[in-house]
Amino acid sequence: MTTQVPALNDAQKAEIKDIVCDILELELDEVSDVSLFKEEHDADSLRTIEILASLERTFGITLKQSELSRMVNLTGVYAVVAEAKAQ
């Protein structure tokens, strides 16, 4: 039995994208939901951890470091944040 994870609303997705673009020093139009942070935007692991910490502060959630492997693009980040908010 799988539980349906509630999706994030557009405002939450926009806020996540703002955080990611700010930390990666990119313009909003440079990042798509599926563009890869590391391969396409030269994000290193330190920046990924910064993204994780900023998401935790912004949304009042706790994210496991093991989730970093899923946070390769915005789609992955949205899923991780939505799951954490559902708990």
C-alpha cells in the first residue's frame, strides 16, 4: 500500500527554485525542473548541502543527508520536500 504524497503548490515550487538558483548563482530561466545541478550547473556537494539546509530552514522540515542523492534536479528536490512535509 503506497500513500499518495501531497504535491507542492506553485508558490512552494517557486520558492524552492528561488533558493536553488540563489545558492547556485543562476538566473531563474537557466534552471528547468529536469536540468541537473551537478552536470549542467557545476554544483558541488557543498552547494547541495547548502540547498538542503536552506530548505530545512525555509519549510521547517528535516531532511536526511541520504536524500541528497535524489536532489539532482528541481523535480527531485520537490519530491524530497513534499515527502518531508507530509511526515
